[in-house]
Amino acid sequence: MTFNMKDWIRNIMGSEKRVPMPIMTYPGLALSGRSIPDVIRNGEDQFSCIYALSQKYPSAAAMTIMDLSVEAEAFGSPIRYSDNEVPTVAGSIIFDEKSARELKIPRIGTGRTGAYLKAAALCAQHINDRPSFGGHIGPFSLACRLYDMTELMVALFDEPDTVHMILGKATEFLVSYAKAFKGSGAAGIIIAEPAAGLLAPEQCEEFSSSYVKMIVDAVQDDYFMVILHNCGNTVKLVTSMLSTGAMGFHFGNAVDMGDIMPQIPEDRLAFGNVDPARVFKNGTPEDVREKTRDLLDRTAKYRNFVVSSGCDIPPGTPIENIETFFETVDLYNTRDIPQP
């Protein structure tokens, strides 16, 4: 089903009710009877996980797994797999200017990218009551996985041309990947760019936002929305993030949304930011209730705010905590006390 995402945004902003949209796919494992190895390798299994969540919870959108190893693996990075943990990049494949220059840009469909595109296509075909988002890593965060993060941070000062070479190749691939998600029928993508949270504002603009903007310019339109996620300390990076032109911005629990929301234009959505690990996974239902209610109270005057997790909710999160989150939003929406 096709969704006009500008209408979707306007509907959220015009609603008297607060809208929940946590970043979650792994909580659907228990609902669908799948495992982590199943859903990260097989698009049909991943869709089963996403579909089970969509049938149980009133999230504003469905989404594919936020997996920050997929794109690096397509480039050739070694990946560490586990039955109980999300996959992670296990080593660098760029070491200097020569290896950066020789880096080959992979075809879309290489490695596990095909599985994620398949999951997105099935979501678009079978989840008709809400938009579905694909997702991929951001250019700077991908560069940090291809070229050791510490080495890359040094290279920003010592070899900026090499960094730009890597970013150019990463972005070329990510533009193609984003176009493939658009072609699958997805209503948008969530670009995860957490490593950019380590940058100063000027560096963020030069080494992250300018490249994210290339992706946004290539795919975003009325029917395809880009949400830029950065779970770092982004209070001073909001201006740079806004320069990408994305329609939405997702923030992690490293920041206070009270510092973020005044910086967000009224025509853009902002999402965040209940702690996915400390509160959702390791907290009690009462912790989830308290933190969610407090966040809703503190953002009550902002109609362009969507209550969410601060990042991807991890595997092993108790289902009662997920249910408490949605119940708390629902109770907040039905209370008799007038909301600002």
C-alpha cells in the first residue's frame, strides 16, 4: 500500500493523541517463533517477526531490523555472529590510503542486503494499516566500521582526503541501497548514523551531514521519508542534522528531549528517547511507566514529537515492558486532565 508521508506527518501533528513509534523488531522474535540467526539472514523470517509486532502493537510504523553490520559485510568486513546477540563487525578492511582507493563498491543484494530488502517488500505488501520503513547505516558510521573508528578519528585531521574517499564510496553504495528500499515499496528509511555523535558540529557537517544529504536528495519525496537517527550527544549537532533535509530525526537517550525539541522546526518530526537497554530491557514495568510518562509530560507542547525508544530495543527485552510502554501512552491519551 502507498502512503503519502507528508500526510502521515500532518496527521501525527494534528492528532490530539500522542503517537508511539519505538524502534523495535527483535521483540517480535518470541511472537513469531524465530531466532536472531533466522531474522538476520532470511527476509521471510524477518517479515514474520515484523508482522507479528504490527498485529499486536499500535506503533505508528513498522520497520526492518536496525542492523549496523549488514553494509560493512557487503563491503567484505568480517562479522561476528551469535545465537543470542546482534551481529557486529569484527575487524577493519581499510588501513591506509591505498586500501581506501582499492575498496570496491558492492552490488545491492550482496551478503544479507537482499534479505533486508525482501523483508521490506513483504512489509509493504502485507502491512496495510501503517507505513513501513527500511533501514541502513549512515555514511560516517559505515566508514568507521570499514576503517577502525580510532584510526578514522585520527585521519579526520591527518588524512581528510582519505576519509572523504571512503565516505564517497560508502555514500554511493548507500544511495543505491536506499533506492532499492524505495523500489521495494517501503514508505521510507531510517538512516542510523550513531558514530556522528562523536563529532564536533563542523566535523559533523563535513563528514556526515553533507553525505547524508546526498542520500536524502536522491530518494526523499512525498511518498518516501527519511528519518535520520543519531543516538550520540547531539544537542550541538541538531543544526547540522537539519541541514540534511530529512523529514524526521530520531534521538537517543544520551540527550534530554527538552534540549532538542526547541531546535526542531514545526514541520519536521522528532522521535525519542526512552533508554532501550537500561529501561526497556533491564528495567521493571514501573521504570518503563515512569520514564515514558515523564517524557510525555516534558514534551507535551510539541505536536511534532513522537514518543519512541532511544535506539533499537535489544533482543531479550521482557515483553511486559513493551506492553507497559504502549499502555502508558494509551492511558496518557485517555486521561481526563487537559493536555497542553
